[in-house]
Amino acid sequence: MLRRLNIAGAILSAVICITLCATWARLLPIRDGIPLRGPFADWRLMSLNGRIGFDDRPGRNRIIDAWRQEGSERIAEWRRKISRTVELYSAWEASRSPEALSAYDAAEAAQKDMSDVITAFADRDPRWKPLATHTLPIYPLIIATSLWPGGMFFLFVRRRMMLRRRRRAGCCLHCGYDLRATPAGDSFLSRCPECGRVSAGSVAGL
Ligand SMILES: [Zn+2]
């Protein structure tokens, strides 16, 4: 059970390590990163100067686009109001009637309100919103995730080498006791005198 957990953990750790390496390598030549669209925010996965992480550039770009759209609508509306004011001023000049004057005054007041709205709108320009960036240095992450599988691989190779050495030297595969004087075969006598287990060629998988 513990052995299985150990192997599963090492495999998971190796997968994370390889994914980190691959993601980092993939992001190196890409200036814009990989977009990650979520229900609450737009992020992009990016790597920069040996660091890997997220920033909210796509979300920020979307805010700016919306702001530009709204801004151009407001400016168009403001221009319509200015031309209406100019029109009413000409009408008042032609007629000099009190009705024409009050119509002009009202149009001018609406136009001034509109300019206030545009000023307020420019004050909350999202282009000044700072770009949120969250990164972690990549090399320590790669090293940290490679330790477990790397250690397991080292122990595995060391064990294989030890077993090969024992087999070649004619020693017990379990305890390393010299079996050159022990008779070969499958009888009771061919068991290791040191640990009592069947050894040498009869132990499969070791
Ligand atoms: Zn033995």
C-alpha cells in the first residue's frame, strides 16, 4: 500500500515536472502567452525571465475595448448635442423670439451636462488600471518536483546494480552471502545458509 502510494506520488510529481518544463518551453517564444478564459476573469499563462505565472491582460483588454466602445458612443451623442445647440442658436438669431432663446438655453445646458459626463468618464479610464501579474520562479519548481521521481529512479538503479553484482559474484540476492560453496538446485541444501531463503537463479524478478 505504502509502496503503491510512493510510486503514485513519484509519477504525479514527474508529470507535474514535465508539464512545467513543457509549458515553460512552449511559452518562451510566445510574447502574449496562452489565454485562459474563466467565468469571472480572463487570464493568460505566461513565462518571463525564468518565471512562470498568470497576468490579467486579456481581462484588461476586454475592459479597455468596452470603455472605448462606450466612450465613442458618448462622444457621438455629445457631437449630436453640439450641432443641435448650433442649430437652435441660428434659429434664435433669425427669430429673436423668447421661445427660441429658451430652447437654445436648454440645449446649451444639456450640452454642458454632457461634457461633464465625458470628463467624469475619462477620469476612470481603465487604461490606468495596473496589470495584475502573479508569477513564481520556474527553476525551483522544476527541481522540487523532480526530487521525488529522481530519488526513486536513483534507488531503483542502485538496487538493480547491487542485484547484478551479487548474481555475478555468486552471492545470495537477498543478503549478499557468498553462495559459491552452496549446492545449486531446488533442494533444501540449496537455500542460503545465512538468511534461509531460496536464492541465486531460482528467485525470479530480483
Ligand atoms: Zn541470503
